[in-house]
Amino acid sequence: MKNKTVWANRLKGKTSLSFQKIGSSINADKRLYEQDIAASIVHTKMLVKQKIIGKKEGSKIINGLKKIKSQIDKGKFKFQEKFEDIHLNIEKKLFELIGPSAGFLHTARSRNDQVVTDFKLWIKKSSKETIANINSLMKILIKKAEKNIDTVMPGLTHLKNAQPISFAHYLLSYFEMLKRDKKKFENNIKLLDECPLGSAALAGTSYKIDRNYTSRQLGFKKPTDNSIDSVADRDFAVDFLYASALCAMHLSRLAEDFIIFNSNAFNLISFDDSILTGSSIMPQKKNPDPAELIRGRVGLNYGNLNSMLTIMKGLPMSYFKDLQDDKKLVFDGFDTLNDSLVLSLELVSSMKPNKKNMLKMANEGFTTATDFADYLVKEKKLTFRESYAVAAKLVNYAEKKNKLLSELSLQEIMKIYKNLDKNVLKIFDVNNSMNSKKSYGGTSTANVKSMIKKYKKEVE
């Protein structure tokens, strides 16, 4: 039986080579070897505890599995496509090492519950790795923000100058996005924290197994409640891919901002040369290629999510071979996102604000016009719509005179609205404008300092 499939007694003749090539998943799911061996060891211990198999056989199986793990760790294990997947590759090797006793390992389980258990364990581990990478990026955003609390930049809507804001406040807006991403991965871990092992093919098993023991030993909160759903469920994979796609989208938006801000037209930020590339023909070029790669790779994360949803949409209940590709999609989603997270960390670390240009641009585009309208509401008791109209007239006047609002004299302003004094001139200062936004969550220096203090505790 050494070189035969486990179903060789039922099926006659050799497996089609084309089917063997497509039907084999070992090149993808060999990444599950640690989880597969860990689950098999726990399963064996449970079988011994429940006196379903003898202690001698159990010890031989566990020692054999540990030897196989050591071989794989050292790169000395040869995976074979003809044995389809990680489960059968390990089982076949176990037969080589310990002989017929290996046949006891698959008692009271199926590859159906085996693979979903391994997959959940892998996603738990990988979600924690992703959370750690997100946390590192959040920390560097705080570090950059802390150095730029008083740095004034133009806040943009529709890519048009809108209102003066703190550069720190801008950076921390991405902290908020990443915080939501982090919570999604944390929530996904809680949602998948039920152990499928012991559900067998789909109906459970007649052996007197202890699923609570197995669940505890593998670090799950509890066993799953329905054996059919246990082997059919891939919601946890969809959840992982959705969280990955959303996080990748947030990174893409940050990258897009950085590409725009780094352009010659804006010139608001620059990067260390280590994070840039050149041109093959234009000697002067310094291109933000890493940011462009981050922006582009979100498409891969979207594709993995959409593929997973498409695979699942037409499946009847229980396990089907269609699910073989779920792991490849999740593995690629994990790799793509975490590469982007690491690259984003380097991008933010190397980013330097051009404070002079930020201040200059913040003064352009009549960004304090709303402050003037608010002043008229608070000091002159106009309705906001009345003050809006007055402010619009002032903007038109300044535009016609080719002046900034801060360059207008009191006399010029009083041509638009007479009942004013010199105090009105202060509101056209972009620093004053920024610091006047003291409402909770606003861009004032006091608010930003308070939020940084709060955020530091969240990423400790």
C-alpha cells in the first residue's frame, strides 16, 4: 500500500495524470503541516485517553509525527502530488516510519473535519501575525503624528483646498482605519474559535470521542455544534479575506495620498532614496514605486475575496472538492496584505513633510472662508446662510484682487461687511483656524495631543 492511494481497494486502475495534477493541493496546503501534525497529535492523545486505541500505538504515532515535523522543518521531507494533500502525505510517511500502527491515526475522523481544523488553526495564527503588523504601522503613524502636531497642511475635499488642518490629524485618520482593521481580525478569531475535529465526514462518529478535550488542547473555546456545518463552513475564510481586502484598500488610499503629495504639482512630502526607484531613460526621476505597488496590489486581495465568495455561492451543504482552492486564496491574501503592510511601514517611516510648502498651500484657496462665516454667526448673530453669502462675496473680492484672505486689510473686508473691528483679521490666520476646531475629534492641537495620548495606550 506504500505507493497506492488510500482508496485503491475501491477504485481500479491508475488515476488520470491530468486529474492528479489538478486534483492535488499539496503545493498549496503543505503550509498547513504544523497545524496538521499538531491536530493529529492531539487527536491521537484523545483516542488513547478514551481507550479507542492502545497506549503503545498512540506513542508510536505521536513519535512518528514528531519525526515527520522535524524532517519538514529541516527541508528533508519530499511532498508527492500523487498523495494529493498534506494529510495523506503525512499519513503515508507515517506508515513508512512506524508501519501498520499508522492505520490507527485516522480513526474517528475524516479529511473533511481534519482540513477545516487545520485551516482554522492556520488562520488564527496568521490573523495574529497580521494584527501585529497592523499594530506596528499604527505605532509609526503615531510617531510621525507626534512630530507634526503643529504642522499646518491644507485639508482637501474633491482634491481642492478646503480648510487648514494639522498634518498629525491627517495621519491619525489612517490610524483610525487601521484600528478598525485590527478589530476585524480580532473579531474573526473570536468567531472561528470552535473546533470542528470529531465531526468526521459530515455525520459525526460512533466512537466515544471527547471533543471538549480535543478543543481545549488545540486552543479552541469549544467544539462546533453541528457536524454538517462544521465541514461545510468557510465563513471564517471569507471573513479573513474580507478583512484583508478592506485593510489593503485602506493602505491603497494612504499610498494614493502619498503619491499625490509627493508629485511635483503638490510637493508636500518627500521620501528617502531607499524607498524610491529611478527611470531607465529619464535621469532626473525619483519615483514612489513602492506606494504604487501598494495601491495596485489591493486588486489581488479583492480578487481572492471575490473568488472565495464565487466558490461558495453554489455549493450544496457538506464538503465538496470545490473547497480545495480555498486555502490557496487565503494564503495568497495573507501574503499580499502582509507584504503591503511591511512596505507601508517603510513608506511612512521614510516620509518627510515639506512644512514650508504645506503652510503655503494651506493659505491658498481661501481656506479660512468658513472661519469668517462662523465668526459672523458667533459675533454678529447672523444666520449661517446669511454669513455664508457674505463670506462668498469676500472670496470673490479677494479672488478678483488676486489676494489671499490673510492679505486683505480691515478696510477691504469692511467693504463687504461694515460692522467689524481688527479682531476679525485673526480668523484668517491658518494656525488660528486649525486650533479653533476644538470639538471632539477636531484638528486643534489640544485635541490631537489628547488623541495621541489615547492612541499610545491602544497599541502598547
